[in-house]
Amino acid sequence: MKYRKNLVVSAMVAGLIAPLSAMATNGYFAHGYGMKAKGMGGAGIAYGQDGLAAATNPANMVRVGNRVDFGLDIFVPDRSTEIVGNGGGGNASYDPNADDIFFIPEFGYNQMISDSMSFGVSVFGNGGMNTSYKKPIALFGGASGTNAGVNLEQLFISPTFSMKLNDKHSFGVALNLIYQTFKATGLQNFDNSTYSSAPGSVTDNGKDTSTGFSLRLGWTGEITDKVTLGATYQSKANMSEFDKYKGLFAEQGGFDIPETYGVGITVKATPKVNVVFDVTQINYSDVKAISNPLLPNLSTAQLGDSGGAGFGWKDMTVYKLGVDWQQSANLVLRAGYNRGSQPIPNGETFFNLLAPGVVEDHLTAGATWTLQNKSELTVAVMYAPKKTVSGSNSIPSGFGSGEANLSMSQYSLGVAYGWKF
């Protein structure tokens, strides 16, 4: 037991210092958290399965018992963009895949402190976005020749308390301690007093960091012996500013994390089959750096101001459907589907050359093997088919007009190892 406790502590430290890699699925949020949930389309508000359950609904931690989980997701987004009909000489196809393989670690630990209470910690990548262009975007970078790109990464460390009020209902609360990083390159055309309130704090300033916190609350209730319901709410995280990019993001470098909430249901269709369905809401409109439109803001306010231009993202409603089947005593099979209408309007594609998070559909599958020592090996795969968003009056006349078109598809393969104690 002492060895395992030391191993847990070491894993937590590793989770704190490991570099997270960027992703983009439901907007810039992950499609799910925990490898078992990822194999089921990300569904899990009413169905906790491992030490990452707090990332979806903290009320489920008391239901998973004493356990430790380590996971690593290999994420491969395939992005492509183009500019057409531009009078400023920017017409070209662009490849933003100079960085094309990302590694996303996860860690969960849960300890029962009585028959009805537990304390745990979930460490995971909440989301992110990356574009790393192989050549400059002329309309962004001017004569500098710097390749355009951004990289946003978000790490959540979530200590969680969960308790059962009776055999049917449980509640939980998680304190999300959040660390995020950001960098941008190749945006020299905006790094001047015409467009920015803080020239010199727009681009090519290296990695900047930001910290903050939020709360996630949850409830799970067994309504009948075959139906379980769940609900969860996560507050908006007011993050410290990215000072190195205070001339880029609205509110002087502010990049808060929007509130989310959702409900879920689990139905035990047969003694060996569970069907899980979640509906979640991501309110990107809470964050001006994300939701402010390009126009007219680019001409009525400067970048970095409260009304400065942003990415123009809309709120998202995400539907997650998953099923698992206890195929044998030592094997569980999973499948899932995740659908969220992409958040980028046709008129907002110009700035979103930097953040083409346009995928909508996610197909998932997974399995867990119980090994001879009663530990578990879990795998999960995800495929998001290619989605294209074509611009509509998306490039301002001051940049030569025309359209910016965005495309993305995604693949991921994850492996996790866990054990109960």
C-alpha cells in the first residue's frame, strides 16, 4: 500500500508538470473526459466509471470507489484552410499541420473516506486549440515572413468531495484549479496602433500563462432499478490575463473559460447493456475574446479593448450517446456518438483561420479488459469526419475582401490503466 500511495503522489506531480497538447472537438472542449467515457461519445453525467468521473459529474466519484487511473490520448487533427476571391494578394491554400500529433495525459485518484463519502483528484486537459502554419498568411503577417499560428492549452486539477445521502442519491463538488497557456505568431498586420490598443502585445511574444478556478457541482439519482439521472453545472472561470497578448484578446488579454451545464440519463437496457445519453451546453458567448464578432468590432474598437474583435463563436449544445456491453466477465465493449453544431458562423471565418474548430460529428468505440491482477486496461478511439465551413463576406474590405474557408477532421487513440484498491 505504501508503494501505491507513493506512486499516486508521483503521478499527480507528473500530471501537474506534464505539457498538455492542444485539441479541438466540441468547439475547443474535449469530446469527453476519462477513457471509458471517451469510448461512449463522452457521455457520463449519469454514469461514472473511473477516477476521471469528476471532470463530467463530481457526484459520481463516490460511486466508483477506491481506484487510480492513468491515461494517454494520442490526438491527430487534420486541418486545412484557404483564401479565395481576395483582392489583396492573399489567395492560397494553407496547411496548418506543422504540429500534427498531440499527447493528452489524464490522471484520476479516488479514496473512500467512509461508506458514504469520498475524496479524489482528477487531472485532465479541458481543451485547447492549435494551428501551426507551414508558411505565412500574407493577410495576417505582412512582410515579416513569420508563419502564423496559435497554441492554447488548458490543464484542470480538480480536488473533489462526493457523498451519498442515501443508497439512491449522491452529490459532489469539485474545485477546478486551472492553468492555461497561449502563444501566437505571424499576426504582425494587427500589431500596430490602428488595430490594437497595446502594440507590441499582439504576436510573437512566446508562451504566456494564466491561472484561475471554477466550481463544478453535480447530482446523480437512481430513479428506478433501471434508470439513473444526473445533472451538473460548472461555473465560468475568471482567469488572469494573458499580459503578453493584452493587445490581441478583448478585455486586455482576458481569456476566461465559459460556464457549462448538462443533464444525463443511464438506462440499464439488459443486465449486461447500459445506454447513456447526455445533453450539455457550452456558453462561449460568456467570453468576449471568443464570442465578439470580427465586424463591425474591428473598425469600431481596437483589439484588446472590451469591444475588440474576437472569433465570433456561438454557444454550443452537445448531444452524447453511448452504450456499453459486458461481453464477458473480463471484457466490456463500448460505442458512442457525439454531435455538436460547430460554433463558427460563415461570416466569422477570417480570424478563425487561427482556430478552425469546425468538426461536428464524433464516432467512438472502446473496450476494457480486466486483467488477472484485477487491474483494468482500457482503450478508446474517436473519428470526427471532415467538416468544411465556407466563408460568406468573411474577409473585411480593408484586407481585400473575399472568403476564408475552413476544414477539419480528427482522429484519436487512447489507452488507460486503472486499478481498484
